[in-house]
Amino acid sequence: MIGKMNTAYGTIEIDSDVVATYAGSVAVECFGIVGMAAISMKDGLVKLLKRDSLKHGINVSIEENVISLTFHCIVANGISILTVADNLRDSVKYKVEEFTGMDVKDINLVVEGIRSID
């Protein structure tokens, strides 16, 4: 999916992969987020994604220049999931809206696992 904005100088198109990569980089900087997660279709196991493949743990939907995001995350053990979700929502919403110029309607967090902080 692509977000499109018409300006006085022409059209700006932003691919959903760009939004996912940027949102993922913002998310891993949030308090309590250990990283993005991917579920193996073969065996159903959850694995922590490396920093260069963060977009695979995020689903992005762009409709009429409104963004909806779903994060599949691994959170830190012992930290309130509500606190993590609030922090993620506030940080990602602000930074993605500033980056893209589009509104963020939904930010969903799917906790795929917990892990101790090293």
C-alpha cells in the first residue's frame, strides 16, 4: 500500500515498507520493548528479529492517507505491558505522523513473548 499526498510541487508517495521500517526503529527505542517478533509458519515458534529486518514484525495499512499499525513485539520481563503499550503508542504516533505527514489512526500491540533484559 502506498500513501499519496498532493502538494503544490507534485505528488509524494510513501510505501508501507518505509513506514514499517521507520516505525520499527522508533519502537525498539521505546521503554520495555526488547524487539520485534516474527512467528515461524513452519513450527509456530516466535523469534526475535534483527535490527535490519524490523519491518517484518509490523503490519502497516494505509487507507486514504490514514495509517494503522500492528506491532508484534517481545517485551521486557517484569515491566507493565500497559506502560509499554502507552509508551509505544505515544512515541510511534508522534514520530510517524511527523515523518510522513499522515495521521496515525490505530496502533495495536501484539505481545508475542517476554524476555529478560541483559
